[in-house]
Amino acid sequence: MDGYSGKPTFVIDSNKTNMTVIWAELREDVQLREQAKNLNIPQLPPPPATDATVVLFFIEQISAVKAEPWSIMTYSFFPTLGTAFIGQQAMRPGSKDTTQLATFARCEFSWTNPNDDPRKHR
């Protein structure tokens, strides 16, 4: 697989120090999962909601990190450009296998506080 199954939503707390990542299935993924189930093909569910630490918060860039034993996730969002990067580096405990995944996406941003919306700063 070359990406993530599901659509992520990133929620940053009002203190701009923590971020929660919530994954939802895409409509077409639900249909594919049902077809796979009928064919007895095992399917992995979308990842569970997780938390990350916001390490940079500017209107032009928001970055967060989730570090765990054997794995690190990095999230970089560019609200004024409508883009995001997600990176993951990990190793399998007890082996010499390592993996790296880097993804890029166009995305939409919404702001609880309208003053944070970068479109108002152009």
C-alpha cells in the first residue's frame, strides 16, 4: 500500500500545543471493505485516533510530532497553500526492517477562531 486508508481530520487544541488525528473511512473504502468481506479478504480498519505534540504554530505553517518507541510521525501543514505533508519512519522491533512513508495532500482548513484564518491576512 502506498498511502493511508481513510480521510484524516486534524484538530488542534485552543492552546495550540496538542493535536488529535481522527481517521474516517472514505465512501468508496466502505464499499471496497464490504466487497472484500464477501470474498473473505482480511481488511485493516483505519488507524485509531491519536495525539501529537504541536511544535510550531504560525499562520503559514503548523507542525506536529508523535514520537513512540520504534516510530515517529511528522505532520506539516501549510494553511495559506492548502497543503499538508505526513511522514512516518519506523522499525520493526526484533528485526532489522525499517520503513519510511511520505505523503502529500491538498487539504482544506477551518478555524474555530476566525482571526486565525490566513485568508484574512492576505
